[in-house]
Amino acid sequence: MAGTVLRGWGRAASSASRIVGPPRDGAAPPHHARGVIGRGAARSYGDAAQNAGGLVVDMTGRGRIDRIDLQTGRARVEAGLTLDELLRAIIPHGWFLPVTPGTRMITVGGAIAADVHGKNHLADGSIRRHLTGFTLLLADGSRRWVTPADGDVFAATLGGMGLTGLVVDAELELRPISTARMRTSTRTTADLDDTLAALSDSGATYRVASLDLMSRDRRLGRAIVDTGEHASVDDLDPAAARDPLHYDPPRRLDVPDVFPSGLLNRATARAFTAALFARAPRAHRIDIVDVASFFFPLDAIGHWNHVYGPRGFVQYQFAIPLGQEWALHRIAGRLAAARCPTFVVVLKRLGPGAGMLSFPIDGWTLAVDTPAGVAGLSALLDSCDETVCEAGGRIYLAKDGRLRADRMSTMYPDLEAWREVRTRLDPDGRWRSDLGRRLGLCTPWD
């Protein structure tokens, strides 16, 4: 059977798999000679939720909210629930997610598999810090409630990209809020050093910078820096204060799949960047905005990935430690010198990380979107990988579809420890994926 062709959000890598529904309560996972992997909302950019020739378990059919304790802020939910669905349920009651990535369209199971982080990682860590536990369906059909006290199993699953087992449900601790608004501060920086200083010096909980990597002069790395805190009722105008927890994020546009590859190129990237900075405030500005606009600006555009055309795009996201800022300068300069068309370019400050294959480290992360069809892109990003390794950094597996396996042990020094846990949980190597094979995370006979 040929199966269904699956792609990640970047649409640059594809493979055919047979899709099956989630296992019933008490049932074992399905078996296949080419293995099995879970799949949520298909928002991982690369090939993490694909399994060429094997089975893919579509978990979106398990998206129920089991319970929310509005007194303690604990939520028990099934793994196929999206963050969007959870937010719509909790915000009107005065709760918010403790950590959220740049899209609310991912599932809870996917968030755990990637150990997602957000604009508040320096203050609040990744999602692992806010999980009280989750149910892990193992390859032998047993189900295990895993908590932070389960040391290596917890550490291997958070960031393990679904290769230790299938997350069935989870319980997490929420953040109390009094409004569905953010009090934000926006400023424009002059260059990369100024941007790094602005993010470092801010005492805000949430911090993010949108960079210019299209300039090849002293403006390279200039940015629009946004910081924020959850607004109080006193921050709101009288009309908004009458319903401070109102939350109904609109989707203003749904992009059809009609755009040709090549539409986004150097010329359009320069125009996009110029327009972005032309709208930026000339002076420091304070605003009150809704939470969706601050955390999930691209979610207002349905299927925005279609703009890149059928060849798709690559999001190159890496982290480097504090003290290795030279690597940011080198990679930014290399991308600019190569005239690589970059569109969404986001820099964040990270705090200390944890876990075996978790991405965050105490330092910086830069994410860069570029069309997959750019000439020489593979060699360019390989050279950037060398710099990341030299600086003691790593590539984000949830965004990756092209990293070489020989880089993994340098980027993730706990790789062998992770493999030992995976082998103990899945001795026959039944959980497999395209990403796992490509990066040598699966056993040799996979």
C-alpha cells in the first residue's frame, strides 16, 4: 500500500505512510515492520512526525479536556488537544498556559515531544517545568504515568520527539491571569549588539526580537524588540475592563495553495523587511494588546506556509550559549553575505535547559525562515552548523529536516544516555520516524 504522503509545516520534506487512529483505551499501539510514530497537528517543520513506509498514529482524535481545576489551575487533557482549544477553555476563567511557542495550533502531545519553550524561557523554563505528569504508551502496550520524579524517562521523553513512546494524556499547571491582554513595550535597535543588549537588559517576563538579516551594512541585526507582561484590569480602558477575560482570536485570512515556488526571493525579502521596519515605532512605545496578537501573530493567517509555494521553506533554528555571541554575528554575516532571502527572523534569550534531547540552553536562540529552493542553501546551512557546533550550540529538532547525523553527538552530549533509555523502553525499536532514521536516533535495523 502506497500510503498517504505526509509533510511537515515547512513542506520541504515528504514521505508516504499509512495513517491509523489513536489506540483505544487499554489497547496496545499498532505494529509495523517499518515502525510507528505519533502525529499531532502537523506543525513540526521537518520530518519528525513522518515514517516512510510505516505507520503514523493520528492523535487528533484524542483531544478531550478531562478536567480543569479552576481553584488550583491544574488541567488534565488528552494529548491530541491543541493549545488553541485549551486556551479557549481556560482564558475566560482567568488562566493561561505557563509556556507557549509561537503558535497555538500544536497539540499538547507535540508540545511535550518537543519540550516547547516560549518568549518567557529565561523566567519560566520550558513546558517540562510545568508538567505534573503524563501517560506514556509503551511499545509493549503498557501505560506508564510519568512524573518529574521518574528522572531519566521524563528527561528522555521531553524533547525525545515521540521516540520513547506515545503520550496519551497529560496534566499541567496553568498560569493565573486577570485579563486577556498584554502590556507591551516596543523599541527599535540599531544593530545586532544593540539587540542583544536590549534583550539582556530587559527585566520583562516575555522578550522577543524580530531581526533584519537582509542588510549588509552596519544595520545588520537591527531589530524590533517586544517585551511584555500580562496586563492587569487597571491597565485596560473602561470598555475592555468590562469584560477583561474576553478571548476570541480572529483568523483574518486563509492562504490558498496556489502560490508558485520562487515568489518569495531576495527582492521580496528586502521589500518585506523594509516594510516591517517602516511600520516600527521610531521611539519607545507602550501598548495594550490582546494575548493572541502578542504570542501568535502568524496564527491570524491560516496556512501561511502556502506562500512559499510547493517546494516549501526551511526554518533554521539554533541555540548558542552565553559568551558565544560571536557565533550569532558570524552566522548573521554569513546569511547576509550569501544574500539568503530571510523573512521571519526571531531572536530570543533562553535560560538554563534540562533533559537529554531538549533544545534550550542558557544563551540565545535564532530562528530564520527561508525558501527551500534557494541555490546553495544546503551548503550554506551546513557551514552554519559548523559554527553552531564550534560554539557549543545545537539545532532545534522540532524545526529540523536537514541536519546530518554526525552532528548530533556534538550538539547533544547526552545522546548516548538518551539512547540507553529509549532501548530500555522500546527494546525492539518499534517507535520510529524519518527524523529518527536520518539522525541515527533509531536502532540500526530501522
